[in-house]
Amino acid sequence: MKLLKKLLCVGIVLIGSVNSGESREALRYNWPLFIYNFGGLVNYSIEEQVKMLHGYGYAGMAIDIANDAKLGEFDHYRALAKQVAGFKIFAAFYAFKYEVKTGISHDWIGVVDRLAGTGTDLWLITGKSQDGLTPELLEKEIRAVVDYAATKALKVTLYPHSKNVIATAEEALVYVEKINRTNFDLAVHTCHEIRAGNAGRIEEVLEKVKSHLGYVTIAGSDNIPNQLNSSEWEYSTLKPLYRGNFDLTRVLKKLRSLDYRGAIGFINHRITEAPDIYLPLSKSSYDKWIQDLNALPAPPLKAPRN
């Protein structure tokens, strides 16, 4: 009987160790890193872009569909991505087209129809502030997009953009909470948050929007944007991942504490270094951050919710 009790105790300990190991393993993070079709990539064919990015270890792309010509390229990107294992077109970004006399164009209907069933999410940008483009009108139109997208099983992510009506994640949160749809969330972009003066409180921003966080994008950046001119203001927050004095590992550590399980985008807009230089170096920097992050002591396991 004593021997049986001892064997049972050993078994319980072993099972507990296995379960603990599995739980700890679940706390490891390796968020897929994808990139935009910017930063010199337009100088390559779509085939070359996909091959290059996959070869450097990127998990996929976000595609600009700002006009009919670019929207027409989406199917080509998607077809090529499907041929490469582990490579995905994560999102396509579209901005409202607004005219004072005619209001917001409903060409977004065609965009939603094109993306429906593809596995690619719609990133929605509100556009710059103009007379008549009121919060009420924006809410009405965003709600229309989200509701129509829901009939197509399409996820919509509100995309804050500096100098736009919705410029930060916290501003986006107001609309996401008001509209309150299961297919609607928001993104946090380090470049746009830093331009808004949020470099010192990026963890606070992530914490505030955590319940509606669909995507996070990063770029090398300075803590304080260069105010010399508008171009330098942008350039100073859109660098390869290995440049700038803003510590991007702060973002990754906070995402770990939030148990974020989405993907991370690298905004390579306006990067002037050659893609075959900044792409592998940025990816290796990211991989090193992930390795160091997972080497940190695992946070305490949370008690299961009843």
C-alpha cells in the first residue's frame, strides 16, 4: 500500500511537471513579422517581392490598395503568397475618399467584396481632416463599412494615422467601443504614436486598448521626431529596425505581458536603404529581441477563470 501511494505521488508530480512545462511553453512568443510593400520593394516584381521576403524570413505582407490599379494587384499578391508555405497577405489598407460636395465615396463596397473570403483583413484609414468630415459622419460611415464587412465575414481594423482625423490608437478606441462589433478592432503603430508624443507612454497606450488590439506595427524611430521639416519628421520615425533610439523591446515586453497573440508589422515606408540590406538586418534584430524576450523568466501563470 505504501509503495502504491509513493507511485501515485510520483505520477502526480510528473504529470504536474509536464503540464507546467506545456504551460510555460505556451508563454513563449514568436509573433510573425510581416512587412508593407514599401521601402524600395516597388522596384521589384510582385514575384520577386514575395520570394525575397520569404527568403529573409518574413511571414507575409500588408498591401496598399489605395486605388483601382493597386487593388487590381491584390489578387496577384494573394495568388503568389498561396504558393509559398507560411507566407500570408495579412492586411490590405484603404483610406476613405471624401469630397465636401459629395461626402464619403462608397467605393469601399468594392474593396470589401474583393477582400471577402481571402483571409486578408481590411485596414481602414479615415483620411485627413476636412470641412464637413465630422466625427458623426465618420462614425456613421465606419459603422456602415464594419456592418457590411460582417456580412462577408471580413475583419476590419481601424488604422490610426498621424495628421488624419483619427491619429492615435486612443482616438481609434473611441470609435471601436461605440460601434462595438466583433469583427472590428484597432491597430497600434509606433511611428504614429511617437509622432503624437506618446513615446514615453507606449506601454500605457497598449494597456488602454488591449481589449480591442488587432494589430501592432513597429519601425525604428527616435524618441523625439525631427522637427526640421515634414520629411525629416516622418523619416525620424520610419527607420530600419536596427536604427533609432526608441527602444522597441519595450513594445514587445508589454505585448508579452498582455499575452498578445497576433502578428507584428514592420512599416518600411520611405526607407531609402536597399531592401537587400535593411530587410535581413531588420529581421535579424527582431529575431534577437524575440530570443532575448523568451529567455526572460516567465511571468506567473494566471489562475484559470471560472
